[in-house]
Amino acid sequence: MHWLLKFAIIIAGNALALWLAYLYVPGFVISTDWTKIVLIALVLALLNGLLKPVLKLVLAPFIILTLGIGLLVVNGIMLYILPHLVDYIDFLHGSIIFMDIPALVYTTLIVSVVNFVIHIAA
């Protein structure tokens, strides 16, 4: 039961991070419907759970050379893939859009900080 609670906290944290990014990052657009935000956060959590470890392994030399800052690149890749993956779900089609690269970078920073805090606390 502990892993299910932790997964629910991660999804809630992702939803909060995406909502904060929507409020503070110009060029980042996400649906304001909370059910869609939670479902997008669920897709992001699954993407982080399945693809992120593989990317960390492949990019390990780059992450080590940059003293961990390369993890922001991995998180940016996850967020770059997210809208393309979400568009395959009919209910969520067009619910998340990055207008430009700075919006992706700032959203990556916000999501990374919130996820860091949640993983430390949980």
C-alpha cells in the first residue's frame, strides 16, 4: 500500500507543478480542467517511471560530466515527449502545448524543483 500512496503523491505533485507552470510560464498552455491536468500528470508519472531510467542510463556520462545538471536535460526530454504522447489520447488531445523553447525550459525547471521536493519529502 505504501507504493500506491507514493505514486498518488507523485501524480498530485506533477499536477501541482504543471498548474504552477501554467500560471507563471508564458508560452505554456494546459487545459484548466482539473481532471485533464491529473490525467496528464498520470501520463507524466508513467513516462518518468518507464522511460526516464533508460534515458538516465544512456545519458549517464553526460550527467556525470555536468555534475548532475544533465538531469534537467532528461526532465526536459520527458516534458518534450509529453504533449506528443498525450495527443494520442482522444480525451486529452491538444490539452498541453509548449509555444516555444523558453516555455519548455522554464516548465522543466518548475517541474524538476517540485518533483525534487516531493521525492525528498516522500
